[in-house]
Amino acid sequence: MKKYLMALLAVVMVMNVAAQVNSIYIEDFEIMPDSSVTVPVILANEEPTRGIQFNLTLPKNLTLLSYALPRVIADQYNMHIFGTAKEWGWTLGMYPSTKVCFSPDTLQVMLLQFKAEPGFKGGEINVWKCRGSSMDNVTIFIGDDTTRVTVPKPSIINLPTDEGEGSDMFFSL
């Protein structure tokens, strides 16, 4: 009986550790063709994390215009940002100039500005090969995620409900 209890305790501990996952993600968003939008990159870390690095692949006709740090991240954590365009997408990351860590938390760590070209029809942004580092520079693996980018359906606004004649209406305020 004691063996079974120990085995059950070991399984529960493994499941509990597996439930604690660090992740980097961008929430799903909408963008119209021939427009741009700025979206935050979220770090949800379960352990103190220093710098991070991740890759993005973008759908056809969606481009990354710029990347920046929110002011609090740049100032409070003294972080620096980098980005490198590749033939398959982007490698983005940030690193501190001092020995500082993000405490376990969920916070916006980066801002990305995307532009949808006139032919953009939606798609997915893959966030992959995500890594971080601990205070002693041990690699922390961070969960991958996919972001759905949609193009809003065009809507018709202020069309008359019928073509019949109407009378003028006045309201006293």
C-alpha cells in the first residue's frame, strides 16, 4: 500500500510541475488590410526569468514594422531589445544590462507593430523556439504558442432599412 501511495505522490508532483509552464504569447487580434496595429507580447513566467528570445513566422502579406519595449520594462528592468529578420520570419529578444530578473508574473514585455498589406487575408503567427535564462544563466524553456490574425468582415453602416418616404422628426432636448 505504501508503494502505491508513493507512486501516486510522485505522479501528482510530476503533474504539478508540468502544470507550471512559462509561456510567451501574443493574443489573437484583428487587422484590416492596408492598416497597422500594435500588439503586446506577454510573458507568463512561473520562475524568475532574465532575458528572453523567441522566433515569429508571419502569414503572407503581414509584416513586422517595429518592435519596442514598454517604458516600464526599459526603465525598471533596464532591458535592451533586439530583432533580426530572417528568410522565414523574425528572431526577437531582450536582455538586461544588470543582474535583474522578472519575478514570476504575467506582464507585457514587448510591443510589436504589424502592417497588413492590401492583399492580407488573415492567418497565423507562430511563436516558437522560445527560451529564457535564469539568474545564473541556466536556460529556461518557454512554451510555444500560435496567434490567430483575422481580417474583420466588412460591415455596411447607415444603409436605410427601406426605400419608402419618411417624415422629418425633430426632438426637443
